[in-house]
Amino acid sequence: METVKVIINGKEVEAPKGKLLLEVCFEAGFPIPNFCYYKDLPPQAACRMCLVRIEKMGRLQTACTVRVSDGMVVTTESEEIRRTRVAMVDFILANHPLDCPVCDKGGECELQWMAMNYGDLLARFDERKDATGEYPLSPFIWLDPQRCILCYRCIRVCDEWVGNHALGVRGRGAHSVIVGNRPDGTLACENCGNCVEVCPVGALTSTNFRFRARPWDIRDTVTTCTYCSDGCQLRLSIREGRVVRAWAKDLTKMDAEFANKVLFSFQTAPETRHDWINEEFLCLKGRYGNEFVNSPDRLTVPLLRRNGRLEPATWEEALKYVAQRLLEIKRTYGPESIACIGSPRLTNEDLYVLAKFGRQVVETPHVTHAMDVDWRPFFKRLTVPLLTQPELREQMPTILLIGGNPPEYNPLTAYSLRAAVHRHGARLFIVGARPISRLQVATRFFHIRLRSEPAVWLALLDEGEVERAAEATLLTREELQELRRIVWEADRLALLVSRDVTGPALEAAAVLGGMLQAEGGRIVRVLPLLRFNNSLGALDMGLMAEMPAPEQVGPQIKALYLMGCDLVRFYGDAWRQALARAELVVAHELFLTRTAELAHVVLPAMSFAELDGTFTNNAGQVQRIRRALSAAGDWRPDWMIIDQIAAKMGADLGCRYSAANIFREIAETIPGYEGITYARLNKEGAIQTARPLMPLEAIDRARLLERLRAQVEAIDRTAERPQEPAPLGIGLFEPGTLTEHVPLLRRAFGWVVKESVGASR
């Protein structure tokens, strides 16, 4: 990288050529006030707060748009610059209401800081302020136009980070106002709230946080999102034992004095590092979907079925009953008559203890978890390392996505794809049956027949199968040859594998990376777009047995031990009849789900906000979840409930009443987790597991191709290529067991309890 020498306030600084002067000044220890600048957003030069003097230039320059060159001499502090900053603060405050005591941004407002540090004692303008009332842009976001300082951060973040283009500006000069993309000025978008987070003042606020707390009376805990498998980090803000907001603001981007003096929301010192895999991005569910923790519908005590009805019981009664019944069923029918099924939303610690309980105490072969797609063949034949989000954004010039809809089901991945294109000019190629309206940055879209993704993998694996693949996908032979050329000639390639890819095609996706790397020393990484936050962790913890069929319950399987798993909701009504045939159904749950209603024992468990543990995301990165709340009900962690039942069955699982002890055992026994500790996770953030890879020579590629051809032959040739993109919100707005207990989401979308695919916790 070519560097240049710049003199700032008499100090010689070396910096990359072409870097923004504002960023160079910050890194050199010369902070410059600014509003419209924001890292990873295009320069705007709207606020004029960052004016500096550059030698040989006739007037003051905006540091947020000037790029450094060799020999540049810069002055950031002088009487001329001071007077200019005072004037700019005056201009901004000329039409800004002085309502800090009632503004939700009070205490976290950048304008407050600028006014105190760069403004004057008295304002020079006494014009009547534009008293426009606030109004909702959407069910999630409110706009107060008179507070807006027209920095345009919100518009740029919507365009660049989310790809929605849902915000714009109407009018000119003092009459400019931010508006939504609907004719009435409201929003038609995923309502992710990233615009709210980057707003430097109180112009944009979140519906669920307005008037609920002040920054100095809340406590923040950094944890990991409990929705999709991308694994975003976030802060949960707690006030009086309730979650009041989730946010991902990077305080290290701000002046340290600002963070210490103005951002009072931290009772401890602000973080000195922020290298979260999601940077500052959060989706709709990550930001607004966490208040299920506060729900009055939470189970608070164990329930035991007596005379056909679930009635409150003590923990001692419930645990003793479960232990006795499991022992009776095991003695009478054998251990294989019991199935232990977990949820891919639970922590690694919970799932590890469940697997240990099932194998060592119950001694059953039926230890598994609820899966929407069977990813086991993919990970068994994985030949190259998994791809992390920072690698996707920064290091992969060629990216191929086959199937799926990341903006709806893996929003952070969609953010990273846009960032890779915007920041580094990466080439993004998408193969899919439906256009993806929120990924318009693609270099090329290959439009295929519905559910014909396996044929694409066949063509990529074997050039001799291009004709067969073309007939199956409705692509031309030339298009498939071009796709092969893109893949086989790329020096650094990212392969994104969606849930639309199943069976032998999944194995092909795992094997292709190794084949490419073996040819010419290319660097290839793969990212499987799993559905749930700990889908990969569930596989790693050993919950990999075949899922029992509903018809097995009754004749073969007499007891079901379900941990956070709503089988009726997840798999459908066939399980309703199956559960009715079981002699014993035990359910750990947060709420009385459809499955819990049919259980013999329901045990109230803790949510992710009330316990310590870890999740493993789709890149194989282990991340901490941290206890943010004290238990408001008689809840217990899932692993603790199992440990206590095991003790009553005469077994010791070695938990020692500590999630840290369980994870220590995980690190000692689970391949790839060696050396990972809570202390390292607290210090380093996300740590990628050393996942075992299969050598290419150990794979029977001829047999794989034979099975893949059979899968391609089964593709429905009457299916067409859908022309319309998937409806907005098909994934993000989908109700689930957690989200339908979030009042804001229920009100916003009119959700009712209805059949829908989605795991319980």
C-alpha cells in the first residue's frame, strides 16, 4: 500500500495515500468535530463542522471529503476555524428545538456535545422555529423533523448498508425534510432501525424505546442475537429488570471524551474495542425482537399434568416425577424407547448437557435436534474452511451465491455482500429462482427454474454435465459455461450455500471448494446459510441422530424429552397426534407452546438474556452470550434442569452448577473447540473453531456425481422461473414462538398465533 507524509498541526504523519483526511486526523490524535461523516458511508459534506485549513488552498476545506496526498500541510485548530465552528453550531441550532430534557437522545446526543464544546454561550438567531410535529414513519420508527440537522446519515445507511433506498429528502434549503419512500412519506422497508442508530440527534427514534428510559438509568450487556445463524453481537439495555432496547453502536468511532462524558448509558467504562462481526448492523428482529423476555406470558413455575390438566407444581415434584418415569420407561421398554430432542436456538452448554444426558444416562441412540435442512452431509464432507463475515466483506473479490434470500433469512450476510461490492468492487454472482430485490448490487443474476439448484452444482463439478444442467435449470449452455469460467478462474472465491441446496447437492457444495483449491492454489471459502442462531452448535455438540418420524411415537418411542423444541409448530400437525400417543412428554419452554400444551411435564427455562453461555454461528465462530437480567420467575437454565434430573436418576453429569465448567469440558472433548475459553472469548470476541476438513482423496467423487445426477433427474421440468421477487418481509416478518410474544411486532404486523414454520426457542 502506497503511503504519503502529511503534516497536521506541525506533526508529520504517515498515512495511506487517498485516505480521508478526517480519518487520518483522528488516528493521529487530532479529533475534528463532525456530524455527517460516518465510517463506511460515502462522504456527504453537509454539516460543514469538519472545516480545516489546508496550505495552498484558498478557503477552508471539509476534512470528510478531502483525501490526503504527499506533502499536504493541514491546520485543524486556529481562531479562524474556531469562529467557523461556532457559526456552524449556531446555524444548526437556529431551527433546532431546545427540548433536551424530553428528547430520547438526551445524554447520548452528538449535537449536545458539539454545542457544549464548539458552540457559543448565546445564539445569534432568534427566528421562530419550525414547530413541525413528530409522526411515525413506520410502526417501528418515529420522525421529529424539527430536530433533524440534515446530515443525511439515515439516507446513506439505508442505501449502502441495507440496500432499501427507503429514505429520501423532500424540499430544499431550510425546508428540506427526510421522508419515506411511500407517497405519504412513510416507509416500505424491513424497518431494521439502522437509520435510528446512526442518527446523531433525536430526529429518528425507536417506538419501543421512546419515553421508556434515560441513558443514565439503564445498564448495557453485550451479548449475541438469538435469531439467525449469522450471529450478530448487540447490547441489551436493561432498566428495572426489563429489556428496553437492543443496539449496536460503535463508541470507539467517537471522540473518547464524548464517550466518557456524554454517553452515560454505561455504568462501567466504554469499550476500548469494537470488532464485532456485524460492525454496527442489526436487522429488524435483532433490534426489535428481544422483548419476548419481558412477556407476561412467560412460564413461571413447573407444570405437571394431573387428571388431564397441567397444574402448577414444585420443582422437587416435577424433577422427581420426570426422573422416575424415565427410569420406568427405560427398564420396561429399553433405552431406545426414549428420544432426546433439542432446539437449535439453545446454547452450546445446554445442548452438550442434553447430548451427554441422552447418551450416558438414558443411553438412547435418539439424541438429535429439530432441523429444517439436514446439513450433516455438508459438514461431514467439508474440504475448505468456513468463511467469516469480515473475510466476506474485505477479502473476497469473487462471490457466488446459489439460492436463498439472505436479506430475509441471513441479513448480516446480505449486509456483508453489499459492503464487499461498495468498498472493494467485489464481483457478486447470484444464481436463483427468484430475483432478490434487496441485493441489486449483483454483477450478474443467473435466473434458474424453481428448485433446480442441484443442477447448477452438477455443472460446476463436471463440465460434461453442462447440457443436462442447462435443460434442468432453463439456463443456456453458454450461461453455464460462463458460470463455470467465473468459478474455476477466480483466485479468491467465496461460495455461499443456501437452504435451497439439499441432499447430494449439499455434499457437492462441500466438495467443490476442495476441488477448486487443488487446482492452481486458489483460496476458496464456503459459508452455509443455516437458519437458526445455533444450528451449527447443535451439530457440533453431537445432536446428529436421525429425527424420529411421528409414526414411531407410540409403537417404538414411548417418551420424548424436548428441550426448547416445539415439534407441532416446527413440523406440523402430524406431531400433535404423535405426542398424544406418547407415555411421557417432557418440555423445557419459555411459553406454553403447542407442544407444551400436550406435555405431561413443562419445565420453565431461562431465556438467552438470563444466562451465560455460547452460540456457534454459521462460520463456526464461537461467541459469548452474557447474563443481562436476573430471573423474574422460578426459572432455571436448561442445562441445570437436566443436571438435576440426572442426579435424581443416580448420575452425575459434572456440571458443577457452572456454564463455564460445562464449556471447559466442551473445549476438552469437542473437535475444533480446543483452547477456547470464556476468558479468551471475553477478550477476543468471536473465535473460529478449527473445523476438521476431509481430504479430497477420501471422497468417492464418482459416486457423488451419480447421486447428484439422480437428484437432478428428479427436478420438476414443468416448474417455471418466477419473475417477481419474494415478498418483502417473508422471512423477517415471519411470526415465530419468540416474536409473537413481542408486543411491538404483533401490533406492527397484526400477527396472530397461526401455523408457520419456525423453531421454538
